[in-house]
Amino acid sequence: MRNLLLSLVYFVLVVPAGLISRVVRDPLSRRPDPAADTYWVTVTGGPASRQAALR
């Protein structure tokens, strides 16, 4: 009985929340952009030296 109740809660609350969040926003910017020349992202900043990176 408990498994049935937990499954029902999962499919009523968690699944719709996940589907709605996918429709509303794209946190990883996975949608294709036809106007983009490249999808590489330039990283600025970062460690100044190898020792700083290993700290």
C-alpha cells in the first residue's frame, strides 16, 4: 500500500513539475541557435598558474 501511495505522489507531483520546468526554461542552453557560428563558450578568468590550479 505504501509503494502505491508513493508512486501516486511521484506521478502526480514530481513528473509534472519536471515537465513544466523543461518547457519554461533551458538551464543548459541546449536549444539549437541557427544564427550561431559556434557553440564553444569562451572561458575568462581561471587560475593564473599551474600551482594556483592545483591548490
